[in-house]
Amino acid sequence: MNQIVAVMVHVADVALGLDWYERAFPSAVRKRITDPIDFVFLDVNGVMIEIVPADDQVASGAAGSVVYWKVEDFDASLHRLQSLGATLYRGPGKIELGQRMCQVRDPWGNCIGLRG
């Protein structure tokens, strides 16, 4: 294992989830694959954000692993996500090399980590 290729995010409404994450990640490019299934995802610098329906096996919400995204301007990134409806969940806290980190929750309760 040497790099993250995809992050699967479970939401109640896939279309709304795609729209929200597209706004949350300004560099996201919406893409579609059609074989073997028809599937729309967001490409963020080579990482696939896969917005999928929450179900009985995997609900939306904060329940486990959190992916942290490197951001150039921590305050601006946090503010932008909050302006889109994300809520601060943990932090911000100070980490190594004068950086900070936090977690926000998307409108479905999933966590997004920020480091910068």
C-alpha cells in the first residue's frame, strides 16, 4: 500500500452529496465511468471521492477512520467548509511544524480532516 486512491462517503442523497462535495473541494472534477457500472465520482488531484448511498451496512456519520486533506490556508479552508454547512467537530489543535488540524462534519455527519 503506498497511496490513497479513493475515499468513499456515504450520504442519504447522492445527487446532493455530489453537489456539496464539489463545492467543498474547489479543485474537484466530476467524472463518470460506465464500465462495468455507470458511476459518477469526483476527482481531487488523483483521489476519487466516491459519493454513495448510506444503507443498513454503512450509515453516514462519524464512526471510524477520517481522511485528512492538506490545505495551504487552514483558516480559509475551514471557513469555506463552514460556509457550505460543515460544522466543526474536533479541534482545531496544534500539531508538528507549526501546523494545525481539525475535523468538520459534512451535512450527513461524515468527518473531513484538515491539516495545514
